[in-house]
Amino acid sequence: MRQSWWKILAIALLLYTLIAGLLMEAPRLPILNETIRALHFHVTMWFGMILMLVAAVYYSIKYLRTNDISNDDLAIEFTNSAILFGVLGIVTGMLWAKFTWGDYWSGDPKQNAAAIGILMYFAYLILRNSLTDSQQRARIGAIYNIFAFAAFIPLIFVLPRLTDSLHPGNGGNPGFNAYDLDSKLRMVFYPAIIGWTLLGCWIATVRVRMRRVERIMEDRMINS
């Protein structure tokens, strides 16, 4: 039970996010109105994704320093969790865009950059699956992961700010703080980030254990 406290916390925070995010009174903002509730899912999932990618880069660097395959397990599974959150973030963002911008996909620079970034990480998975040697796959995957993250951050946070964008805080549009990201929103927003991040860690650790069990079974079959 002592080792499961963070899993219980993740469930509690996500239940709170779901209930409070949908039912708690939300500020009436121009254009956004009730759609501001998507903030607790779309934006917070992307925060969780970024934190997962940071963890993946950390373990990729650790693998390159140690050649310990267990670090590669953590790197790939944190990346998988990040990709899941990224896809969910894009889907929830498209739903939000439909109600605020009038279309699911308007070619907004940040939408396009996000899609390119996710495709870049899909390429990472394809690259890994194309390599048969485990150490080669881990080493090349780790190097790709580091450079992908270095390209991903400016792609979604820097470049959209250099051009016109419908997203708040980009292209001259005011950010949510200017609109009034008040205490009602913050009471759900920050717990949601923690909840999604803990869920991502939970998914990653379960999949890491599955990888290690599969590796042990393969080794037994080879040795038998």
C-alpha cells in the first residue's frame, strides 16, 4: 500500500478533474464561454506529455552513459506514454477548435507544429522497430530521442509565437492569464497536470514490467 499511494493519488486527482472540470462553475470568457473547460484536458495532457518526454530524454542519456538496457525500457515507455497524451491532446484540441474557431483543423501554426511533432515521435517508433539488435536499437533510439526532444520544444513553443496564430499567447493573442485564468480554473488546472502525469508514469511502469517479463521469457526459451 505504501508503494501505491501515488496511484491512488492519480485516480483521485483524475476523478476530481473529470467532475470539477465539467461541473464546477467556469468563468464566462469572450468567445470561449463553456468551452474553457477543455483547458483541463487539452492543455494539461500536453503538460503531462512534456514531462513524460523529459523523463524519456533523461533515461535515454542515462542509457548512453551506462549501456543498461533497463534505462532504454524506461525511455521507450515514457515516450509511448507521451505519444498517447499527445494524440489525446490533439483530439481534445480539435474538439475545442470546432466550437471556438468553427473547424476541427484550421491550419493554425500551432496545430500544424503539434502534428509534425507527434509524427516525429511516430518516426522514432518506426525506427526502433526496424532494428533487430537490441543494443543497436537502444543506442540509436536514445540518440534520436534526445535530438527529437531538442527539435520538438522550439517547434511547438517558439515557432508558433513568431507568426499569427489563433492560440492564446501566440501571434499577438493574449494568453489565458490576460483573459482571467482565475482561481476557479487553477483549482482544477494544476491538479489535472499532476493527475495526468502520474497516470502517464503508471502506464509507463506497467509497460516496463511487461517488457522485462517478456525478455526473461525469451531468454528462458533460448536457453532451454
